[in-house]
Amino acid sequence: MILSIGRVCKKIKGKDAGKYCAVVNKIGKMVVIDGKGMKRSKSDIFHLEPMPVTIDITKND
């Protein structure tokens, strides 16, 4: 599965391991994630396990 904007993921490494989040932006080979109980932050794609669920996220410019 590709990590596109809106993809729900499970964080598998780091201090937020085990928490669910959503991809809100892509920056090069990293993604910006946000979720309940965690701060919006950049994450390496290898630290995320993609789920088969996507949500609608609009980009605010």
C-alpha cells in the first residue's frame, strides 16, 4: 500500500509506537502525520504500517 495523503497508519517505532495516525502531507521521503494523542510531526515511512483505510483530508494552503 502506498502512503498517500489521508492514509491511516499505525506507528511501529518511536515514542508513539502502537498509536494510529493519518498522513497529512508528503515531504520527500518522509511524511507528516497527525493523530489523537500525538503531535503533528514528520516520520520516516519505514516507521509506519499502512492500514487499508483512507480518510478525506483537504490541504490548507
